[in-house]
Amino acid sequence: MNKTLNIYSRRNQLEPLCELNRSDLSYLFDQSTVVTLEPRTLITLETDAILYLLEGEVSILSGGFVVEKFNHSDNRALQPLFNESAEEDSGITTSHGALLNVDRRLFDGLYSQHLAASAESGEVLLENSEAELFQHLLVAFQNGKLPLPTLPDAALKIRRLINSPEIGSTEIIQIAQTDPVLSARLIKVANSPLYGTWRETKTVGDAVRRLGLENTRNMSFSLSIKQLFNAKTSFIKNQLKRVYDESISVSAFAYVITQHRADHLDPEQALLAGLVQNLGIIPILKYVDENPQLVKNIEMLDKSLVNLRMPISTLLLDQWNFGEDFLKVVEQAENWNRDTGEAIDYADIVIASRLIYLNKDELLNNAVNFESLPIVKKLKLFEVDDAGLYFFEQAQFEIDDMQRLLRT
């Protein structure tokens, strides 16, 4: 028996394995394997295996967003990693850990009386064509062959260095000046009604000083993201345009909501959070762009985007040195009923912004009662001012201006 499993004191309590007699259970464990896991490891539902968390902590996903989180000491860890009847299909480790992989066929053979009940659990499988695409993407992702997009050196350097005590505005200005496109866009932002004063900014130095170092860091990254949305085939170009348009709208909403409803948060960081919450879609679409034969229809692609968006987004943000606030945004971006009972955070802002975008474009599921959701009430988005205007009617100019800045 594997050493990790041998010292795992609750191994005989794992459900439904614990219903086997002692000799059968011992034999099953001898035939099972234990896998060690790094933080942010993607775990997917496997039809030929039953998985259990022996060590560490894991976030479980259904339909692309986190539905539960638990660690090896919780009672939840005594059950299989995925609740298949709840359509849980993947997970992300949030720490180092270990996973027990049990041969499902062997267990079914030893526990044949429960085979019928297991079959009735409602396991949802991809159609053959969808499964093939998902498997291609998953293997490429796990083998490091799913190319991750890269941003200009200037934006990455500014983000990496701006919190260093040795770095001041002079060094940041020098870095920004190495990228003429970024410099021009920073000047345009500094002169916009959202930041501008009566005095026109003409140099990148003046723009950085007007925006401030922290705003320059976030805006440099935000303004550079646009160039990631390019492709060869018209099909993928259209998909990337759709994702970019959504990201622009969500980020502009996030910026304005933060300014007016969450003054303890940074609007530029909220803007950036709205832009990055969907970035995991880009490497998936670019992989399909290079391998168009994998996709037969849009439905196939959409299923894989839902399943892989979150884990690949977190991988990207790790690579770009983003913190826990941004990772939480990616994990929670579609958790419409989120209610932490605490102060508004960036995940709340992005959830509300996504809801507004979907509702405005009539893309929100009819079953979702938008106005009654906790985050919408918490942000008071449907309160009216003295003139009888809703928040977004009051803020429309600022939203439009930010969208224009991000598109230029």
C-alpha cells in the first residue's frame, strides 16, 4: 500500500468504498495509486476512476465556476472528489496535496450490487465530438503545449517592478517610453474626462505623474490586453471579437461601479479585473485557430470554453504575477448568488458587471431574477436619484468614455 495512503487515518471511512469487506478493500487499495499535486493543478472528471482528496485543499467546479471548496480534514473529503449528480466536472488544487485514484471497474466488480444505483446517479458526459475536442485541449494544456499569450515587455515590467521600493516615477516613465503605442495610449487616458484637468498632457512623463504609479501599473496592463485578441481564421476572429467586446463592457461597468459604489476599492484594479476574468479563453481559441479541424460547430467549442476557461485563466494570472484578489475574481465570476456577508470585493464587482452586461444584451438566463440577487441589492444598483434616474442612467457617460479608451 502506498505510504501516503497507509498513514491516511480515514482511508477505511471513504464512501462508498467503506461498504466493501476488509479483504476486498485492502485489495482495492493495493491496486490504487496516489498522485501528489502542485497548487493550481487542474483535476478533471474521469469515467474510469474514482478520486479522493487525501491531502491539501481543492476547489470544485461545475459549468466553469467554483461550487464548493474543502480540505482533506473535512467530512466532504470522505466522499468522491466529484459529485457527478451535481454535474461537478473539474477541480483546482489551492495547495500542495495528494489524490487517491481508484479503478472504477475494479470497484464495480467488487461492489456489483451498487452498480445499478451508480448508473442512476445521472452522470453527464460530453457528446463524442465534444469530448474529442475537450480531450485535445486538456492534453495540450497539461503538457504545456497550449500556447499562453504574452504581453509587451513594457507592460509586464511595469507590473512587476512598480511595487519595488527602489522604483520611482522616473524608472516607470523610461519603461513606458520604450513602447510608443503604450505611451500614446497612456497620454490619451490621462487627457480623458475621467482623469483630465484643464491642462493638456503631452508627454508620457506627465501622463504617469497625473495617473500615479498604481494607476499607471493597472492601466498599462489594461491597455495592452487588446493586442492579445487576434487570429487567422474568420471563425475564431469573430469569437475573439465577441469575447473582447464582452470584456470591454464588463470592465467599464466594473470601473464605474467601483467609483460610485465601492470607494474602498481601486477603480483601475476593478477595470483590470473585468478585463482578465475571461483571458483563459484566448489560448483555447488560438489553439483551435491553429487546429481548425477539431471544431465541427460552435456548440462543441462553447462546451470546452466553459470547462477550461477558469483553470487556464488562473494559470495565466499566476504566470503574470497577479494576486489572490484576481484569482478569486476568475473563480467566482459567474457565481450569481455569491453573498460573503462581508464588504464588497473585486469578485463582487465583476459578478455584478457580468450580470449587467448579460441582462443589457438579453443574454441572461430567464430563470435568474436579476434585481433580487444579493450583489445587486448590496450595490444598490436599482436605487434612483432625485431625478428618478437609475445608477447606470446617471453613469452612462463615464461608461461610454471608458469603453472608448479601451477600444482605441
